Amino acid sequence: MDITSSQYDAACRILSTLRANGHEAYLAGGCVRDLLLGHPPKDYDVATSATPDVVLHLFPRTFAVGAHFGVVRVCDEKVEDAAADPAATSAPQVVTEVATFRSDGAYSDGRRPDAVQYTASAEEDVQRRDFTINGLLLDPLESPHDLRTAVVDYVGGIADLERGVVRAIGRADLRFEEDHLRMLRGVRFAARLGFEIETETAAAMRGLAAKAALVSRERVRAELTKMLTEGRARQAFEMLDATGLLAEVLPEVARMKGVEQPPQYHPEGDVWLHTLGLLEQLEAGAPLPLAWGALLHDVGKPATFRRAERIRFDGHVEVGVAMSAEICRRLRFSNDETRQILALVENHMRFGDTPRMKASTLKRFFQLEEFPLHLELHRMDCMAGSGNLDHWNFARERYLAMPEEVVRPRPLITGRELIAAGYTPGAGFKEMLRAVEDAQLEGQIATANEALELIRRRYPIL
């Protein structure tokens, strides 16, 4: 593959500088894995025998943000020079993480080593990493035109790449005891790459799944969001379920399994299978709110299941909104992300009513923030069930046919005009202005005078 990029070039310049000063240095980790698979790496990491103080000295612009763990961020000199030159075109800053070979001490918190010890051994450094496919080193300076011959493999990572296997380095249980998040990362790598989890590695995940509950919520949220938005969400959640991790990090979703649905509306099966059907449709790069909305849209169904003349889920939307709010709080989503996710859960059943909605109600529906996401969630919901897109087509056609000024027209009057007309400010203003907006959206009035006349007629001053 063509690996020419500013990030790759910057990393190679760092390698050259380190080598020229007598230090061992390689590209390391995920970038090597992705290069060998023919995927463009998101970034490049360098592993070296040079200690952080040496790295800080060798490069003019550095940030010792992770120096306690042997990590220094190096800004590329050529990019810095270009940005400083008024005649040069503006270039984005390229920052490369440079990590010193190390061996880790105990992980008492299940996240980070209590202490690290620098080592001159690249092999010793690799042995403390998580998975074999992430434990490869690459010397692109040695053989720039044939990367496979330039790989240093101490852990059998190339063989696992060829077999399509995610396998822990050394004893899987020890790797997961060191950092519990590695279990979720292993699932994510396997799903994203279309790999299988090696038998002993999967067994260790099942045996230690409860440890995932000890991982910080922010780290769990980040991993789950990546699983949902990297293009193979269904496979990721099937693996989470198979390893027992799903019940630990999202028990509300795990409870969807076995919850029956009316077969006439859901021939695909239970709530879990239906939800997987939505996840399967999420493309790589899907917006976060849509991805989480797809996962949680029916989260209220298990709690509201009852069997009467048929299977019913009365109130599942309201219950689902409350449950989703708790999940968002627990996983520490931002207020903006939470609002958008809850809006998708709250409104996902409204499309069935759109053919019967008044014009004002339909336009207010279209006023929802990021309405195209609501449309897409409904389409996915239909395709994961009966496949009937009648309501989606109805709403989509009308939404696309309505100009923005029709959906969100400029207000005809405000509270200022109500005061001028003799009304006393208070809670009733909201009701009055809502009545005016409804009439405007229905096409019944179009001017400020008509709006005031409507107010005088409906809300006479006593």
C-alpha cells in the first residue's frame, strides 16, 4: 500500500534521529498491524531504547505528558518550520508518541502499572503489551519497499494476523488482570478486523468478565462507542455477549435476550436479535448519537413486557428514556450527547403517527434537532423488523419537500407585542405564543395583525 503521509514521514525522521544518535528505535503497536493489513494507520508510535530525558534533549519541541511511563510527544520539526514561514502554506501539526522500552511492575489498580523500569531490550518491551497483533515492531528504514521483511516479531503476531486471530501475549489471564480494559479492547479489535478471539484468550475473558465492572466508566464508554462506530457493531456486541462482558458493562442491553416480540411485526425474533439487526446497519463513522440510539431505542422493552391478547410493551418508550438517561449518566456522556441520544429513544415510535398528524404537529416533529438522524434510526428500525418503510417514506418525502422557513418560520409576534396589546407578563405567555405558532404552522395566519387578532379572540382581557 502507499504509506506516504506526513505522519509516516514524521515518524521516520524521528527514527532516523534516534538511530543516528546510537539508539534502537522502531515503529510499534497498532500502526504496524494496520500497515501489514493494508489499512492506513490513524497515527504512528515509536518505541526506542532512548530514555525520556534523551528524547527530550534530541528534539527541539517535545511534551513530556507521559514521561512517568516513558512516553514523550515529539512535534515534527519540518511541520513547525512550515507553519512559522509566512510564505508556506499552513500545515497541520504532526505529533508522534515516542515511548522508551520498558517492563512494567504490578498493576494494583487494574489499569496502570504502579511503576515502570526502563530496559534496553525491545523483546522485553513487547512482552508487556496486550495482544500479539499489537506486539509487532517495524524498521521501515531497513527495508522501506518490503515492510514484511522489516518486521521484528517476538510474539507470533504475523502468524496471528494471517490466521485472523486476536491472542493475548503470554498468559491471557495475567494480561487482563493487569489492565481490565484489555478485554474490551480485544473484542473491539476482533470485531473491527473480522478476526476471531483465540480460545484461551476468550476463556480468560469469560473468567475475568466481572473485572470489567471495575474499569472507569469513561474508558468503557470510549471502547463501546468505538465498537458501535467502527463498522462491525453487530459482531462486537455478539462477542461481548459470548464473553460475558456485555452483562457487566451494559446489563440493561443483556436483558434484551429472550424477550419475545409480536411475530407479525418482528419476524426476526426477540428484542436482542432486533437490536442486533440495527447494529448491523451502522456504517463505519456513524454519528455517536445514532449509534447509541440504535443500541438503546428498545432498552425499555424487557421491563414492560406483558402478554395480554398479544405481546405488549406498554410505556416502553418512557421507561426506555429513563433507563437510557441512567446509562448516559453512568457512562458520563456529555450533556449534549445525552440530550441527542434520549431524543432518539423518545421519538422513535412517532413515525407511525405521521400520516395522521396535523400540519403543525408534523412540522414540530421535523423541528427536532438533527432530524435526519431520527429518520435514519426509523429506517434501520423498520429494516431490522418487518421491512415496511411506508411511514419512513411518508415522513422523508414531506421533510425533504419542506423548506427550512416553512418548518421553522420566523415568529409573527413575541412577548413584547403581547405586553403592548395590554397583556400582563406571566406563564400564560407561553401558551399564547404556542397557539400563534400552531396557527402559523397550519397556514391559518401569516401576519402579526392576524396573530394578535387570534390572541384577542382566544384570550380576551377581562
